[in-house]
Amino acid sequence: MNLSFPRINPLAAGAAASIIVCSLVVAAAFAGLIPSAGLRKADMPTARPASAQACAQCGTVVGVRAVPADGRSAWRVVTRMDDDSMRAVSTPERPALAVGDRVRIADGRATRISQVDDH
């Protein structure tokens, strides 16, 4: 009894082997078995200092723009608060604030604060 098996093309065998190896590597990476060369979330620097997170009225300016109001222009300061909510305040004069400034929102006004004064 002579059994003969069909020969597989060597290129097809190589392609199949590489697909299997790549699939195993991806599965191991997802399972956490392969250490990552990139930053993990715990290794990333925080965007805000710990003291900033304690201030309920504090945030970072994300926009300052002129808006029309009753026939004259006003200025709107948009702030991303430390709790990730967004707040906007308007003022009739151009504010001395820029995108990235730390501010405290109180009485409808945005006031620049220093990192040390952040509480």
C-alpha cells in the first residue's frame, strides 16, 4: 500500500507559517505576555498636578475668542475644568488670559492662578 500525499508549494507553506507566527505574537501581546516597549498608563505624566485636582472651581483655558453681543463685541473664555467639564464665561473687555493658563472660575469671572496657589 503506497500512500502519496500531494506536495505543498514551499511559498504557500512559508506564508502559512508566517501567518501562524504573527497571530501567536499578536495574541501574546494582547494577553500581556510580551512586555511593551512603549509607555504604560502608569508611566505617563499626569496633565495636572495633584493639588489642581482638589480645586472644584479650577481649570485650564482652552479658548479665548471675540463674540458679538448686543451690537458690541465681548470676549468668551472657555475653560476645561479639573473634573473635565467645560465652562465658558464672558467679559466685555479682552481678558489677559491665554490658552493653557490655569484659572479659577468664580462669580462669572475667570481669574488666573499660579500652580502654587492651586486650591
